[in-house]
Amino acid sequence: MINRAHMAIGQGQEQPYEAYLFVYFTGEDEGEEQVYFALSQDGMFWKDLNNGQPVLNSSIGEYGVRDPFIIRSSWDQKFYIIATDLRIANGKGWDVAQYSGSRAIIVWESTDLVQWSKERSVEIDLPETGCIWAPESIYDAEAEEHLMFWASMVKQDNGEHKQIIYSSRTKDFKNFTKPENYIERDNHVIDTTIIKEGDTYYRFSKDETTKCITMEQGSSLSRSSFKEMNAPVLNRIFGVEGPAVFKFNDRDEWCLLIDQFAAQKGYLPLLTDDLSSGHFRMLSEDEYDLGDTLKRHGSILNITRAEYDALIKNWGTTEA
């Protein structure tokens, strides 16, 4: 049986997903805080597009972007990339970025993954916070709108600052509802990503205090729905951030990628055949190859064969 959750509409017909697009940035040197693309046919072995150079560049705001997230919108059949408006290479430093910078998200849109609109800046209506970091989104089919969520630094009543996750809703990534507190914990929390399987949502976030990835499950996207899960492998891995998760096209197995930022090793893939178990298998180095560029906090999109071929034709790469 074909899983229609793994189908795309193309030329009036449903097409199966047969490959993967990786959207990411590479580091903090000049030119590395932009949007890069890589392709894979199996989700494990990747080839960089455009000779390992950026595919999209931001010429507004901070003149750089980090944490790009790509979504295929069920609402209007467009693709959107949303990203943090941030360029550490400008020399202003992390304190400025956290406490008074990155006040907007940068947005690109496309109908085919090849031709992209000029980037636009959308300032989020959250004046009491210091930053808008790592925006991601998931489509809420019941509400017919996108839930977008991100990390912000907030000054508390006691004068201390804390990183929490806010959320807002949108149909077009131009107009957003008033932000709401979405995840707040005793520790700082950033870098949230969500995937749905069946009727259950699985949410991964970075505990910014312990520097590890936590896992939750919920029956809906509402704040109160999620409960923390026990994930033994994740609990033992420190110095990681930027979780990205996707389901393989040809089987009931999922890949969770975690960015080994502390060791500057890029992404580490972890596999599971049951998200509800919280158990992941760590891969040996010969089981995957992430390509030539160091891939930092990004996202994975399941794509069709036609989309894969069009990306190669436009930007060029060897077979992934």
C-alpha cells in the first residue's frame, strides 16, 4: 500500500517521494551563514549542490541567515524556507544576537524548489524578547494553517533572562497571529522541531543548559498536549543542537539528525523504527556520508524524482 502522506501533487497527479533535499548553513566564517542545498536518494549518502556554494543569499537584515527550515505547504502548494536573520561573521558577537538582535525571520518561497522569490524580512510582534531564533513550522491540517515556533530570550520578573519557545500561526508566512508561550522549562530551551506520525506528534528540542536533545510526544499541537519521553541514547549525547527529523520514503523508519556543534563534527544520524519507543540506534561512520560541506542546523524535505532531477539540472551534482 502506498502511504499518501509520502506523495506530492505534480502536474495534477500524485507522485511518490523518492529522494531528499537537505537545506542548511555551514558555519560562521564569511559566506557560510547563507542557505546551502544537498541531495540524497537514500537519506544517508549526500551530495552538495552548486559546488558546495550557497544556493540562496540574504541581502537584507543582518545580511546572513542561520538555521534554515524548509516546508512543503499543503495550504497553497508552495515551498517556504524560513531562517534566523543572523550573521555572527559581522563581529557584533553572541550577546548582541541574543539580547537585542535577530528581531525578524527571513523568508523565501517557491513553486518548484528551483526558482525562488527574493528574500523578505518579517518582524515578529514580540517586542519584549531579545531574539527570534531557529524558526520552524508544521502544517496543522485541522486548522488549515501553519504553526511556526522559535526560540526567544526573555527577561523575567526577577531580572534574569531565559530562553523559551514561542509559537504563532500563519497561512502565508507574511501575516502571523500574536505570539504565545509554547515551551517553557526550568532550563533554557531552543531549537525545537516536530514531526507527526499517525495521530501522534513527536517534538525534539535542545536543552540549552545541559546541551542535549530532549524528546516529547503529544496527541495534538497544543502546548498542554506534550509529555516528556525517555530517550536513553539522546540522554547520553551532549554538546549537540539543531535536531532535524524525517521519515524514510520507502519504509517505516525515521532518521533524527543532531548537530555536533561542540566537537565541530556536523550532523550525526540516529535511526529508529518506532518513534513511540524513544530508542535510537547510533550509526557507524561507514553507514552514512553527509557530503563535502560541514552541515549545520538545517532541515530535510522528502521530494519526488522530478524535483530531484530539476534540482540537479539547475545546480549540478553527481548522483547522490
